[in-house]
Amino acid sequence: MAEREHEREREDVREHVRVAVIGSGFGGLGAAVRLRREGITDFVVLERAGAVGGTWRDNDYPGCACDVPSHLYSFSFAPNPEWPRNFSGQAHIRAYLERVTDTFGLRPHLRFDSEVLGMRWNGEALHWEISTASGALTADVVVSATGPLSDPKIPDVPGLDGFPGKVFHSSRWDHGYDLRGKRVAMIGTGASAIQIVPSIQPVVGRLALFQRTPAWVLPRADRRITGAERWLHTKVPATRTMRRGLLWGIRELQVSAFTKRPKELGLIEFLAKGHIRKAIKDPMLRAKLTPDYRIGCKRILLSNDYYPALAQPNVDVVAAGLKEVRGNVLVGSDGSETEADAIVFGTGFHVTDMPIARRVTGVHGTTLAEEWKDGMEALRGASAAGFPNFLTIIGPNTGLGNSSMILIIESQLNYMADFVRQLDTLGGGGKIALDARPSAVHAWSHGVQRRMERTVWNTGCDSWYLDANGRNTTVWPGTTAEFRKVTRRIDLAEYEVLRPPHRTEGRRGATVVGAGAGVGTGAAV
Ligand code: NAP
């Protein structure tokens, strides 16, 4: 009894906010700016680390840069005329996000060291109960912007625990460890590895690159943005808008080759093979590095110094996956043995098994991860059925194969803004919640999967776009313009409107008001 009293007391003092945003990368900061612009100031941004920046804070490995031009890879509402290069480095992007935080007055909303440990939907109060590393709170709406590239994935390699040397992941670089003169094994050939390899090759003793699958790599049209250009972009804002527009338009025109006519990408393969030939003279090595799948099936990588680095005498390309570790010997899946002092894993992230999903419990008492056991799906990339007032930024099938994720994030922010507006309008001062109808979620997901059949991502390669069942639950199979259009507004017919239960009726469930339809009763919580 006393415990229940105590529990009630604790609930009374628990902080309540209108919106809790999880994560302070591009998605979380963008959400914070957008909420303020909507006139909402009663919100917090929960961040597990001690600084903003998300993936651009965590990934500070040597050579880390963005392979999307900076004038496109930035918020439309926070242009930066001072970008130093076409493809800016991590330090510049991180500094940009710090500036956005200051410029838009986001600091008072930030809660650092506040990792979300768990959250549960309360169907009577129509809010989320959130437990974080810095305390508990409740929120009417949760915007999950944890991103797909937040939790590193290290393969379960037998014997790794017994490796006597240094081991770290690309996104958790140990800057205290001196690589000079060491025998380093780099595992993986994704976007991270191809930036790391040329940066560390000149300083390490020997570099062994474990390549399970070769990547298609195209030249990177990088250059310094001149002082004159920067002056022009500052003094005549229309010039930077035009620059962004051009970068966007070119990529929009490329989309149909990825989504409808993968055969057209054959021409790009021709260019990519020329890129290999130019740097790699040894035919054996060239053969190892030449992919045998359609370009674009895995993400196309951009680099001018990756192949030249692989041609250096202190580099060995082991054309195999890492299968086992025996002491300081790395055994490849081809049976090869390589001694190493350090292992760097460039093996990617938990993308299709979003870690936050295990911590979110919805109306049926199940977690989002349980609901998604057969694959992630969310209405318009944002709303999962049974998880009312919960929106994901960079949710299922919102990724891009060839353009800037910031465009997608901004579309999802439009959707979020309309969602919150609808809660106000329909609630009329009282509390309500919107829960995506399962039929709407399935119809959306089915439509996306049907379109996926024709895409280059379904042409037979294995990639991080695909989940454990081989389903592409990560990429948006259309243009960014189309995504903008379909996320401009909430379609209320796709949601159930939940209202607080009438206590006098002695029910625990929320009342469900069908949008524009009849009135029914919702599932008990
Ligand atoms: P990734 O693209 O998921 O690549 C992981 C790599 O690890 C793959 O080459 C994979 O081989 C390999 N791998 C996994 N297990 C292995 C094993 N046991 N032995 C050998 N190789 C193994 O990871 P990432 O490079 O860190 O990139 C992650 C994400 O960040 C991607 O979305 C990427 O585009 C993004 N990123 C973007 C930029 C940018 O410039 N915008 C820069 C860096 C990263 P398989 O190919 O055979 O699976």
C-alpha cells in the first residue's frame, strides 16, 4: 500500500513535456528547430552522449567526410555559405550542427547523458512514460530521431575475445592508439572503410584489407570552394539556392535508373571499371577489386585515393571475410592467415534492427522490435501501428541511394509538424492521440515493397539495405520530391483517434473515434 502511495507521489512529481525528441543528430536538431517554429517550446531533446551531432559526432575516424555535397547535405532553413569544400569533412559538419544548435536557441531543450532506457505507452493518460539515464519523464508525443547509423555492428567472430592487440569500430575510433608502424587489419569495404584505408595506409607498417565483397567506387569530384564563390553565396543568397537546386535536380534525374531501369546503370559500371584500371595496374588485384553485381545494388562509393592506396606495397587485399581469430592471427573465409597488431572494424551499424525499437512498448504491451520481428514497417516512414503519438525520423523505407538524407528528414519534419497540429485541432484543448491503423500501415508497406521489386537494390546482391529476411526495409523507392509530397500532411483516414477513457464507465481502454467515421472503443491497454 505504502509502495503504491510512493509510486503515485513519484508520478505526481514526474516531469511532463509536450514532446520528447530522442537524439540530437540532424534528425533530432531538425525536429527541435521545427517544433520551435511551430510555436512549441515545451519539449526536450534527450541525448545519450554529452554533445550534439549524432553520427557526425561519433564518427571521427581519419578521413571521415560526407559523400554528398555540403550545399545539399545541410538544412534548407540553415544555409551555410562558408562550406569549405564540395564534400566537407566531419569536423566542419559537426561544427555546423553546433552552430545550428546555437542559432536556433536549442540549448535550453537539450538533456545530455539522458539515454532512453525504456518507454511505455500509458493508454489512460494518453502519454508516454519514459525512463532515461538522467531520470523519468512523460511526454504526449515522442519523436524518435536515433538514426540508423548510431549503434555499431561488430560481427560475431570466433576467437575475437582472445585477440591480444587493439580492436575498435570505425565509429568509436581510439585516437589514443598509435597506428604508426603497426600491422593493421581493416575489416570491410563500405563507405567508412574506403575513407579510412587511404588515411592510414601511409602511416601503418602493413595494412590487410579484408574484403568480403568489392564495392563499386566512382571518382569523387571534390574541390575547395573558392573565396569568390563563398563571397557570392554570402552576398547573393540566390546563388547558393541555385547551387543547392542544381545538386538536387541532378540527383532527382538519376533516381529512375535506380528504381525502375537498373540496366541503364551499366554505363556507370563502365566508368567505374575505368576508375579501377587507372589506379590498379596489377591484373590479379584488379580482378579482386572488380565487383560482379549491378552497380548501385550496394551503395556506390566515391573516392580518388582508395585504389591508389590499395596499390601500395604495404597493403594486402584479402579477398575474403574475417572468419576466425586465433591469437594474433586472422583467418579469412578463404583459409588465409594474417598476423595483426590491431583490428579496425568498418562493419557498419544496426540499420534494419533499430536498437531503440527494443525499448519502446506500445498499446499491446509488446515492443516495437517484437512488432517488427518480420521486418520494419511504418506509415509514410513515421508511424507504426499500436504506437500512438510516436514518430520516427529516418524510419523504415526512408533512406536514399543517391541523394541527401537531409531532404528526407525535412519532409518527415513537415509530417511531424502537421501531426502535432492535428492533435491540437482534434483535441480542442483536451488530450487525444493518433494511432496508425494497421490496415493503413500494411497498405503503405505493401505499396513500397511492390515498387521495390523493380529496383536495383533487388538485383541479387547482399547489402545493408536488406533485413534478415532479405526485404528492403530501408530505402525509399522514389524521388525525394515524391516523398516530400506524400509526407506534406497527415491523412486522418489512416489513423485512429484515441481519447481518454471515461473513468465512470470503469473501463481501462481509450475511446477510439474513427477519423471521419463512426465512434468505437479501443483496445484495453
Ligand atoms: P557498411 O556500408 O554497412 O559496410 C560494412 C562492410 O563490412 C561491408 O563491406 C561488409 O561486407 C563488411 N563486413 C561485415 N562483416 C564482415 C566480415 N566478417 N568480414 C569482412 N567484411 C565484413 O558500413 P559503413 O562503411 O560503416 O557504412 C555505414 C553507413 O554509413 C552507410 O550507410 C554508409 O553509406 C554511411 N557512410 C556514409 C558516409 C558518407 O560519406 N556520407 C561515410 C561513411 C559511411 P559485405 O559487403 O560483404 O556485406
